[in-house]
Amino acid sequence: MKTVLITGATSGFGKAMAEKFASHNNNVIITGRRADRLEALAKDLIATYKVQVHSLVFDVRDRKAVFSAIEQLPPAFKKIDILINNAGLALGRDYFEDAETEDWEIMLDTNVKGVMYVTKAVLPGMIERKQGHIINMGSIAGKEVYEKGNGYCASKYALDALSQSMRVDLVRHKIKVTAIHPGAAETEFSMVRFKGNTAAADKMYEGYQPLSAADVADVVYYTATLPAHVCINDLVLTCLAQANSFYLNK
Ligand code: NDP
Ligand code: 8X3
């Protein structure tokens, strides 16, 4: 039984990962900004899987809130074995000259700086125990850029670099760092990206079978349950129809 902290567990991949890890008898710390969703998920996981669940409500962009939440974890949840930096988002799908500068700031603050803050807050315990696994949710948008992807691609390229950098810096502490880069997956991601425009969001998943949140959770769980001496450093996964970030065979 391990303790797994999953950021962005109110929806999509994070929620599916919380279910996956809990269903295999792990205790989970679930985080996000929407307290009502965390509360409902915690109740459900405790009732269904009889594991321990702790919810933390914070915005990953708020450095003070991140450190304070992690510092105040109850003793039973202080020893975090696996950190999954999953919270993230895309905002807008426009040519560079039309994109909103505020959207760029939110994406970079969330997808890059948020990962840095949460990881730095969780690391001391892992370093002390010389054991831990950090899993960063990248994207194929961090492997190849696509048209109108500017700010989001930049944030996921930065996260790719950060994951490599963490791996190099943390290997001497025996901490694993895995970066997982999914392709198109049907979650609330596109509703967020298109700011509530359901038609635009639905169009992203028309004409092919995208990944599901459960597909991604299965792969993350696999990387987290390998023998102690084995680490998947970098993993790209897409649905069958998708060859890379800009070639989709509908
Ligand atoms: P969802 O929109 O379904 O979930 C995103 C999660 O991130 C929510 O739980 C949300 O919680 C949380 N989140 C967003 N911003 C913040 C913030 N500032 N502070 C705290 N939590 C935040 O999307 P997905 O599950 O699809 O996305 C999860 C990750 O996977 C993201 O990093 C995304 O970039 C990446 N990804 C997604 C792909 C896809 O096609 N769906 C493909 C490749 C990568 P709340 O709003 O409650 O704070
Ligand atoms: C989400 C996948 O292709 O929309 O990271 O960028 S994509």
C-alpha cells in the first residue's frame, strides 16, 4: 500500500488515476480547486475501496497555498511515495497573433510553475527517505508543435524539459521521474480549452475513438508499479487514429 498524491483529481485523468490507485489498495491525496468534487470523490473512494483519502483544495499557481497545504498534511498522509503532477489545462486555440496573453500566462503558470511548486513542496520527504516517484503529465503537444497550439505547446515543451532536468538532478536521491505524454483524450480538457463552447469541444473527438481517461490511468499505473530498479523515463501514448500531434486519421 502506497500513498499517492494526484493533482487535478476533480476531473479527467486525475479522477481516473485516483480511482485506479485506490482500487489497487493505495491511499490517495486528491487535489484541485473544486472542493465539492473532491469531497464527492473522496466519499466514493472510501466507500468503494476502503482506502484512506485526503483532499487538499488549492490552486497550483498559488505558491504559498501549495506549500502550506503540503506542510499541513496529517501524519498518516505525510509519507508520499508517488506524486502525479497532472493538474493542467489549455486555453484557446488561435493563431499566435490572435491568442490572449492572459491565456498564455495561465497555461504557463499552471502547467510549468505549478508543477515546480508542488514538486518542491513534496520533495523533502522523498529525499530524506531516498525513495519516491514523480510522474509528470506532459502531452504530445510537448513533442511536436501544431498550428494554433502556441502557448499550450510552449508550456508542455517546458514541462518536458523540466521532467528531464528533474530526472538528472534527482537520480542521486534515488527518485524516479517519469514523463507521460498522451495524445487526444476525451475529458473536460476541450470544454476548458474552448471556454464552454460545447460544439467546438465535441468536434475535437468526432470521427475516431480518442483515448479515455481510464486508458491513460492504466498506463500511469503501469509505470508506477514496475520493480524498484526499473524506471520508464518518457512515454508517448496516443489512440490508434493518431500518429502524432498533427496527424489524425479520421
Ligand atoms: P480536465 O480538464 O478533465 O482536468 C484538469 C484537472 O486539472 C482538473 O482536475 C482541474 O481541477 C485541474 N486544474 C486545472 N487548473 C488547475 C489549477 N490552477 N490548480 C489546481 N488544479 C487545476 O483535463 P485532463 O484530465 O484531460 O488533463 C489533465 C492533464 O493532462 C493536463 O495537464 C493536460 O494538459 C494533460 N493532457 C490532456 C490531454 C487530453 O487530450 N485530455 C492530452 C495530453 C495531456 P480544478 O478545475 O478543480 O482545479
Ligand atoms: C492535449 C492533447 O493534441 O490537444 O494535450 O494538444 S492536444
